[in-house]
Amino acid sequence: MIKENIAAIREKMTQACLACGRDPKSVLLCAATKMNDAERVKEAVRGGVDCCGENRVQELTQKQPLGAYEGVPVHFIGHLQTNKVKQVVGKVDLIQSVDRPELLLCIEKEAAKQNVVQDILLEVNIGNEESKSGFTKEAVMDIAANMGNFPHCKLKGLMAIPPICTEENGNCKYFAEMYQIFVDITAKKYDNVDMVCLSMGMSDDFADAIAHGSTMVRVGTAIFGARNYNK
């Protein structure tokens, strides 16, 4: 079923790209693998996802030795506590959820200690929600301008989770804002910045995200089915 779900998502992604004149190959499918065991993750990899995104450090460290992500890059996409940074830096291809200055500094220090360069995305709180972490639009521009001060991190782009919306196309305004920020930072040509990834769009709204410039969609439920939080 996972393979069939991925095929259906790919078809929707292709249609969304063609509808706005984009190459379907320009958008990557990231499987959000939270609460799915190593075997189900492997099934998603065999089904043709481009990368896997893990939300929880504990799950990452449990599944990685089992070869869950073998064959594709693995990203960290959840809230990352500073005391768990050493378990993630150098272990994942991309940290998508760098959402505050102290976390960026902590990643820089750990990457320097390991003598690696960690690819990151800056998470933007595009809806200015008090319940969510992430940089404001103004703060993300400032951080991007100063990435030269973090030689062991490489800024590869932006990530966002817009507010929960029940209206059809309700998040389009947020996706449009994110794309404009992405374009603005790209145009500045800051040191240590290589803007190649705009990660936005999930199971319910990825077609809208693609229409507004997303280069990576993070899909969990539509691949694996609804998560059982009562387990």
C-alpha cells in the first residue's frame, strides 16, 4: 500500500508542477517517517521517495543502525533540543528545522568539534503563531546575512509549517510569502548561503505549495496512513 500511495502522490505532484509550468523533477518528495518502524521506512524508500525526514532524535538513532534510510538522504525535520544536537549533527544530510539562534550556534559548535559542515534550513514562523517556533521574516533575513559567521553550517534554504487551515487554498498566502523571502535571500548572494531548497507543503496542501515555488514537500499521512498516537 505504501508503494501505491507514493505513486498516487507522485502523480499529484506531477500534475501540480505541470499546471504551473514547472519541471516535475524540480520538486522532491520527503517521507515524514515519524512513528513508522524501520521496515515501513524501507518500504517507502523502495517506493521511490527522494529522502526521509525524521521528527524525533530517539527514532532517528533507533532506525539508522537498522538501515532504515539506506539509499536516500535522511533529514531531521522536527523540533531539535540543544542537548540532542550531538546526536544529529554529522548523522543527517540536512537539518530542516533550525528555528532559533541558540540552536544554530550549538550546531555550529558541534559541527566544528566533528570537523564537518552541516547543511541546514532556517525554519520560518510564517504565520507568526505563538505556539510555534521559528524565525520571524525579519530575523531570518538577518541570520542569512550573517551566515559567514557560521563556517561549519551551510544554509541551503528555508522551511515552514503554515497555520492549520480548513479552507481550500487557505495556505497559499503563506506559501507566497515564503517564496518571496526565499527569492529575496537568494538575490543577496550572502556568504555561506546556497539557496536550493524551499521545504513547504504536507499531505493536505502540497499541490498549493508546489504552485507557489516549493522545491520539497514533506508527506507522512498520505504515504503511511494516519498515525496512531494512542500506541
